[in-house]
Amino acid sequence: MNSITTKLNADHLILMALKEDISSEDVTTNAVMRQKRTGSAQLICKQDGVIAGLDIFCRVFELLDETTETERYVQDGDEVKNGDLLATVKGDMRVLLSGERTALNYLQRMSGIATYTRNVVTLLKGSKTKLLDTRKTTPNMRVFEKYAVKVGGGYNHRYNLSDGILIKDNHIGAAGGVANAIKMAREYAPFVRKIEVEVENLEMLQEALDAGADIIMLDNMNTDDMKKAVNMARGKAETECSGNVTKENIAMLTDIGVDYISSGALTHSAPILDISLKNLHAV
């Protein structure tokens, strides 16, 4: 996430987060720090993991005061250890105090997702299967959370509802069946769009294949049926396994042969990575 991307896609969201935390003023900081004074603080990792979100961390302080400087000793994607010094932040101490929580919230959340994703990706080594995220993201945090998945070694599924066609059970119900849903999607969508269909059993799968689906999502199917489904779809459509996939059970899915495994847990269940901004002092 480079600086241009950050400004285009993230600045308004970061400002919303800052306004949430500073509705009128930081009364504590204004009480103990009556005037500008330059200071420095250390960003310290308190847990082993993978770092993601340093651009966002820095941008929080820059939006409060563009003269704030951050010297980084690691970069996104690096594996870090408990006790590692990640960066030093220098600027107006009032800015460092007021932006600390918001900056850390982003960095801890994104690094937690990257760490969790890296752990799950490791479990898929040796297989052809790619790990995907989902739209099960925190409201107004999607751009950050999906970026963190990529840093951790995963891949992004569609970003939002405008980004791809995924016909799910309720779409099928609304359309009156699998075949009709695919037919209407073909008529409506540009030819460059792939059509993915969620199926719950082998009968639905066969109907989706006959109707020309490009990708089949095998939703909450048992292992035996998924193996049969992969064989049925081979050479006709790509396959994706979905439904309550976590790092605790993903190992059972690696031998099935699906092209993709999507997991909402990457973004909705990853714990934060413990990181602190410490040792603030005047310079």
C-alpha cells in the first residue's frame, strides 16, 4: 500500500477514525501539554508475528501534522519477534499522544490478520490450493483488512458487490433455480465477467456445470462430496471450498484438490498483534 494508494483509498477513512477518537479535543493531552514540543517515541513489538499496515500507522500522525517523521526498521510482510524495535516516531508530542491509539488500532489489527493468514498459508504448502479472503470484514476497514491478507500471503476474493458475480443461495431462490440464475447473469454481465455459483450438493453442482458456470463454490459440503464435486468439475470449472474454514480444520481440505479455499476467519477471527508505542520523551 504505497503513499498514493493510501491517500486515494484510505485518507478519508483514517480521518473518520481520528474524528471518532477526537470529537472536539484531546482534553488530557491539552491539559498536560499546553504548547508544541518535539518528542520521540518507539514502536515496539510485544508478540511474534507478521507486520502489516506501517503506511497507515504513519499516515495517522501525518494527517494530524504533516511534519511528523517515522524512521522504520522493518517493512510490511516482515516476520518480527517479541521485543523488536519496529520504528521511531518523531514530532509534536501532542500529535504523538493524540494519534497513538488510532495508529496502533490499525497496525495491530492489520498485523494480526497478516499473522493469522501467514499461519494458514503455511498449512497449504505443497498443494495447488490458493487461500482467499471474503467480504466478512469490519465495516469501513475492508481496504485495510484485505491488504493485510495479501501481506500475509493470501489472495483477495472480490472486493465488493460491484467487483464480481457470485450467485449464492438467496440469488438462486430469487431467480427460480440455478440454471435460470446463470442464464440471467450471462445476459446481464459483460463477457469479461466470470460467473461463480454457490452449490450445496452434487445435484446443484451438475446443474451449474450444465449451465456453464465458470467457478463453483462448494459451500459447507462434507469431505466425500467435495472430492466427488472436484472430479465432476475437473476441466469444466474451477472449484472453491467455503464454509467455516479456520486454521484448525483447513489441513483436512488440502487433499481434496480444490483450486481455492475461502475463509472469512482471516478477517473476522484473527486476533490483534500486540504492539506498543513507548518511551515518549522530549528531544
